[in-house]
Amino acid sequence: SVLPDPSEPAPTDPAPTPFTSASSSSVPPDPSESVPPDPAPTPFTSVSSSSVLPDPSEPAPTDPPPTPPSPFVSPTPSASDPSDPIPTDLSPSPTPPVPIKPDIQPELGIRAVVPQLPTYLLLPNALFHAGLLDLSTQNKKLEAIRSVSQNSLKSDENPAFFIRGYGGSHHYASNLSIFEYGYGAELDYTALEAGVLLKEIENLYNHTFFGVTGTYGNLSLYPLNVEQSKKSTFDKWSVSAYGSLQHDTGFYMDGLLSYGLFRGDVFTLARGKAATLKGKQLSTSLTSGKTFIIGHNGVVFDPQVQLVYQHLQFNRVRDVDDLDVDMGKFDQWTARFGGRLTKMFAGSEEGHVISFYSKLYLLHSFGDKQLVSFKKDFQLGAFGSSLEAGIGFNTRLSAKFVLHGNVTYQHRLTKGGFSGASFSAGLRHLF
């Protein structure tokens, strides 16, 4: 046999084909070389299965420590199918781009939140709105006492008792966008008020009276365009003290101070009862104005200015998702200015008086932006400004009975605020 010429190069192994296996002379990959890790998952990408088999000599990974509850809903990553065949190619394969249809917009970076969070964010403004309706109704009661029953109660007579029912249905629009977690809502509020006019004092130049009232109210709040949300109801109890001073020149000043409690359950379709929220509410109001008699036809013009301060304080609770609901404290300043025009008529019988009035007021709230923190700061929507217009009547049916009522429509003037209608009707009885 002919020996191979040592000067000739040794033939190389042929490249493996689908019908032949790779030569044993092929150099295996160096195990010391590291394989690039898979990219970390994000809220907008799913977790891909690793293409490298775990080294049995390496310790098993431990579970990460639990994270505290968050108001955001995180996407659930998809797990790798253990039945998939093990890939033989150790090089990372590029991920093909996901095609986007022309008529579909890409998903924007808005993180979903738990369904009870919109109710938490809407509740402070809803309670401020209900408290303002309470103070406005009590202010109307003082106007009714001045306009019809003045001089009907002397300092040596028994007190007067009155009862009044009122309520309203309003829509709230937020000034915040969806990127700022701004939500609209529907609100319904009904209340029953009962009180006593304790004392009326008449001097040479002024007329003074004061008393106390108790109020129970029911507020329902329904966030709009929120998946899995549901109507939630809250109860309010308050006690108020009021007083009025009127000079014989027509100038008057009314003061109100109210303190109350509220409690209610927050519901969602997904979890049912999510939390029970409780707290306290303090309100005060100061109103000043002057009556002007126009002509001799019983027409009275009554311009006035009202300044309202409200304070809310929530108790700290944990909801069904173990979220720490610490709403904290909120303050609200509101000014109302405008006037009303009253026409008085004498009744057919002696002592009977009836008056009709129309009113127009501008309502404006002011103050700094208010935030709530649930692992992230959320801004509350603005209370806004609105225009109020309404009509009403006061009538003395007899020497002992006085009836009054009114209807008011409110229209928001700013991007955020309340619009809707309210009513009130009441009866006062002299003992």
C-alpha cells in the first residue's frame, strides 16, 4: 500500500448533512462562555421561555419576596410550556416584530387600577357637594324666617318647630384626563332636616334669632365608564347651630356651624364589598346681604355673599385587596354671590302672606390641588365653578303654619364641576 505523503494536508471532515451526523472531531461549545440572558419582562411584553437549559450544578432560584399591595393591576406573564422540545441551537433567536393592523391603535401606557379606586378618588368632592347642599338649604330656611314670619314669634312665646326634606341629582365631570385618572360620576342625595327655633329677640334697631337642627342624609355615588364599578351609598348625620342678626336698615348676617359623621360601603362588581369608609365632616357658613325695597309694589331685591368652609377627615382602613386606604384630610373653600328678587302678596284672609322669588347665584371654589397617595400620588378632580338659578315660594297659611319650597338648577361653568337639579320643601309650626 502507498503511504500518504506527509507534505499533503489532512482532509477536513465534511459538513454534516440531514443524512449524516456531525463529525466527532467538531469542537463542542465552551461551557465557560455565557449565553446572553433573555430581556426582562415589561407590562407591555410577555415573558419568553429561556432557550438555555439550566445547569444542574447551579442552585435553584428562590422566590422573590412578596411586594406590598398596589392599586395597579399588573398583567399576568405567560409561562413556558414544559412539553416544548428542547432547542439545540444555543444562539438567541431574534423575536419577530408583531404586526399592527392599520385600523388598530397601539396600546397606550395607561396602567389599569383596581375598580374601587375611582370611588375613593370621587368621594371627597361628593361629600363636599352634599355638605354644600345642606348649608344652602339651611340658609334658605333663615331667608324664609326673615321674609314671612318676622315678628310672628315674640320673646315670651314658645319656640317654633320646623321640618324640611330636600335632595338632588347631579352629574360630576372631572377636569383631569384619562391619563391623570380623572373620572366622572352620577350623584344622588336626599336628606331630612328637623330643628327648633329656640329664641327670637327684638330690640329697637335689630332683630335676632337662633336655633339648632339635626340632619340625616343619604348619598349614592356611581363612577362612570369604569369596568367592574358599582353604585356605593353613604349615610351622613350632622348637628347644626344657626343664628341671624338683621338691622332695621335691611342689613343682615347669618351664621351656621355644623358637625357630622359619615359612613358607607364601597362596592364593585368584581369583589362585592371592597371597603367601609368612615369619617368626620365640619362645615361653617357666613352669609351677609341687604334687602332693598323697590317701589311700592312689594318687590324686594336681596343681594348677598356667602362664604363656606368645609373640612373632611377619613379614618384609615384596609380594603378587600389589602390596600392601605389612608385618605387623610381635605379642606374646601367655596364662595357664592348673587341675589334674589321677591314679590310679596297679601292673602285673602287677615294674617295670610305669600311671596314668590327668583334667584341667580355664581358658585366658585378655590384652593390648592389635593392629592391622595396609594403607593402613587393621585390628584383629585376640581370642584369647579357653576351657575345656580331657581324659583321658590314662602307662604304663611295661618298664624301657626308656614310653608316654603324651591327648585334650583345648577350648571357647571368650568371643565370640572357639578351640573344638575335640586329641590326642597318644608313646614314650620309655632307651638
